[in-house]
Amino acid sequence: MGKIAAPDEVLYHIGISAQMIKGAKYALLPGDPGRVEALAKALGPAEPVGCHREYTSWLSQVEGEAVLVCSTGMGGPSVAIGMEELACIGIENFIRVGTTGSIQEKVALGDIVINKAAVRLDGTSQHYAPTAFPAVASLELTYALQQAAKDLEVPYHTGISVSSDTFWPGQERYDSFTGYVRKTLQGSLKEWQALGALNYEMETATLFVVAQSFGLKAASICGVVAKRTDSEQVAPADTYRLASERFQLVAKRALQDLIKAGK
Ligand code: URA
């Protein structure tokens, strides 16, 4: 067991306390603060609990249990800061819900990707465990997400993410300010494809390694908004809407099932 904050202590970065989250053990973690309210309301009756920096928090109810929805902003550093403080106020299960770029032909725009592991192309997780340490998801949470996607007949894929600190060079995108990708990253997209990785995103490796280092659980579900076998561009808003509707539905069903099962 790690450090537990006093019930009324408002934590410095996330701006919320243990008593504000009413015993919530699960947190859904979107990157985008703008997605929090809709996500919380889609889960059940919801109320805002805090808004500080990139951490916008709403509390919702699933099967009579409080569930926190808290944004993390983009990338590993803010994920880890959020997780440190969320763990101190009692969160034990972290489920990232976000967007991703597919790198395999079979993973279509709007599909769901459930990541069972991640390539650690981030810097933050290096501060928690050496590079040889794997970034892996909780089997229990991942299975619940898979089962929910199956039950809801949402097209989904399970596999490995490449979690990069950068949207451009780390994901071998050339449509950047300079158009330059450093030598060591040139050809990396092809290599990840050959190794069967499914997608690029920016948070999952940090999430998995930090959760494991805490002895807590994490899982990750993303909607595909870019298809890198076709283009470097992010798809238009209707694809984004479809992808978010799907990860919202799947995450809700998985939470219902987990909480009903007393997990
Ligand atoms: N998020 C990413 O990190 N990459 C993409 O291509 C799309 C979403």
C-alpha cells in the first residue's frame, strides 16, 4: 500500500481530494479535458468535481458505485503526475480512453484498439522502471474491455501499441514544421508494422508501467482516428465522433460488468 492522502487534502495538480470522489476505485482517463463531461454523463448521473491545469474531473455513477472521469492531457509526464495523485486519493484501476493512429491495414478508421502492451517509446516510464521492464495491461481489465466490445458488436482489435512522446518524429510523420525525422526514427513505422504492432498513441506505455510500479491495474482502449497505411492526416470530425462513441460504449459496459462482478 502506498501513501494515502487525508480525506480532505486537495492534491496539488489534480485539484481534488479523496472525499470529493466518494470512494471511487475506477478512473477513466481521457487525454482531452473537453471529453470529460460527455464521458461522465454517458456513464450515468454525473457531477463536476474539479478543474485544475489539464486535469478536469467529473464523478459519475455506475451500478451504484462512484467512478471518476479525469483528463490527463497529452503524453506521459502529465499521465504519471495524474496517476501519482489519483492513487493517493484511492484510485486502484486506471482505464485510458483516447484516440490513436492505426499502423496496420486491417485496423480501420473508427475501429477500437484495446492495447495489451506497449512499446516504451516514451521518456516518463524510464523514471519508474528500466527499459527492459515490460509495459503490460491488467489482464482482468483488458478482458472486460474485450468482452464488452464483443457483446456490443463493436469492431475491435487487441494488440501492442507504440507509445511515443511525440506526435511527429516518434510516429514517423513528415508533415511537421521542418519535415525532418531524425535518422534513428526513419524507417521505424515499417519496423513496428513488421513486428505486428497495431497503433501509435502517446500515453499507454507510461500508464502501464506506472500502474505496475504502484501494484495497481491499468488498461487502455482507443478509437482509431488516423490510418497511417493511407495517410499521415487525422480523419475528419465524423470519424472522431464514431470512434469516441464506440470507446465510450465499450468502456461503460466493461465498467458495469466489472463493478457488478465486485471487482
Ligand atoms: N493520437 C496519436 O498519438 N497519433 C495518431 O495518429 C492519432 C491520435
